[in-house]
Amino acid sequence: MKKTKFRLLGFIMLMAVLVLAACGTGDSGSSGKGTESGKTKEDYDFLSILTGGTQGTYYPLGGSFADYITEATGIKTTAEVSQASAANMTTLHDGDADIAFVQTDIAYYASKGELMFDGEIIDGVSAIGALYPETVQLITLEKNAIKTYADLKGKKISVGAPGSGTYANAEQLLEIHGLTMDDIKPQNLDFGESQESLQSGQIDAAFITAGTPTGAVEGLNAVANVFVVPVEDAKADELIKKYPYYAKETIPAGTYGLTEDTPAVSVGAMLVIQNEVPEDLGYEITKAIYDNASKLQHAKGKLIKAESGLDGIGIPVHPGAQKYFDEVNK
């Protein structure tokens, strides 16, 4: 009787070991094919890339990236319109998309639970890599007679959606120039709405944070004379001292019909990805983007390079992306 009990106990223990071993097969380990969630590349039938509005820079680039990823991985990938940076971080965190464009400053705030994230730390999201500078453009029309930040007082200004990257940029630039949102009449419009409202005279100026040239501003320039309000050198220095993720930028003459170079500031554009995407798939996605960036028709394509792919990244890098950059930059 005792021998039977011992055999039964031994059988139960053996089954428990086998179950535990089976549960561990999805661990990423050294193979890089799984994640802590147990997902593998074979679990993906579809991938989505969150971009921004159709009149920004993210959307057309996202469409090209989706094509590159589909071809490289065999997984159907599509670019989706979204509310851009802050919303993209939250959507990825909630598991409702796989990849997203985001400003580097917004990704940093999300990782720390600061500003628009207000104590809610966005984890579960890591970096694929840096892309290009996103210029903070204060756009108006020549006829509106707005030439400096001081001229914004009392005017209707598009500042982007509340909690968006553009809104944060607008708030910080106003601050450096001695203004607040209370000094203007803020309008929460996306880039396309800003274009239409400037054209119809419903607003006086608009903040647009995007790679130049930006589709919405090019569209506006096709029907009216555009003016970009400059950020003077001393003010740019002051901004960068307080918010070091900014950099000085120049909008070259000829952009939007401008007759001379215009000083501005920029933040970085980057791609982020869900942590649960397995390492091997993350590697293939990163390789597809950076190996093909030179084919992009958009002017920003020439700035997307593997050698600068980790510049300005303020959040952890996905292991698949890190593997790619380690290979190409060794």
C-alpha cells in the first residue's frame, strides 16, 4: 500500500515538473523568439502602426514603413490615423496597437508619468529608434501681421489637442516668451483643421510640430503666403537650458516659399513598440525600417539612419532593435 502511495506521489511530481517546463517554453531566453508574455512571431497575423493626422509627416512615412515591414516579415502591417504622440503612447500601453510614432520628449514624459501623464507611468513600451528632427513651427499668414511671439496676445491660436506633443511644445515656447495659454485664445485643432482655419481666417496662427516640409503647411502655402514666426537665438538657448530635449533648428529658405532661413527649435521623432513583441520580430521590424529608409520619397528619409538610430532616446530600447543597432554599428 505504501509503495503504491509513493508511486502515485512520484507520478504527480513528475507531471508538475512537465507542466512547469511547458509553461517556460515561451520565455525569450537566449533565443530571443519569445517574450515574458509567451508570444512568438507566429502569434501575429497583423501589425498596426499608429501615426498622426493625415496632413502631418507621420502618416505618409508610416504607410511606407508598413509596406517595408509587410515585405520583410510576411505579416500584414498597416498605418493608422491617430491623435499622435501622447495618445499613441497610451494606446500602445493599453495593447491596442503594436508600433507607434512619438516625439522623444513625450516618450520620456510617459516613462516618468510626468506632465500630460500626471503620475500614470506608461510602461510596457520601448524604443525602436530615433528618426529625424521634428520642428516646432508657429505658422501664420503674411497678411495677419504676426511677426513675433509678443504679437500672439489676445489672438486665436491653434495649440493642438490637450495633452498632445504639440500642446506641450506650444505651452513651453509661450512660457519662454513670457506668455501662458491665458494670454491667447487657444484652439484645439489638428494639423488639417489648423490649415483650413488659417485659410478661412477663423484663427490667427497655429503651432505645428512635425518634420518639414509638413503637408498641411504646404497645402496652406498653395493658396496663401505663409509666414513662420522665428525663435530668436537667445530664446532658443533659454528653452534648451530648461528643457534639454530641444535642439536648435533652421527652416531653410524655399520651404513653404520662405525667402530666408528661419530659426526654430525641434524635438526628435522616434518609433516605439510594445515590449511583448518578441525579440526576433522586433529585430526584423527595425531592420526593415532602417535598411529601407533611403528609399523614402519624403525629405526626411535621408535623415533616418542606423548610425543615429539611438541618438536622443530617453527610454529603454527593445532588445530586437538593440540587436540590429549592435550589428550595424559595430
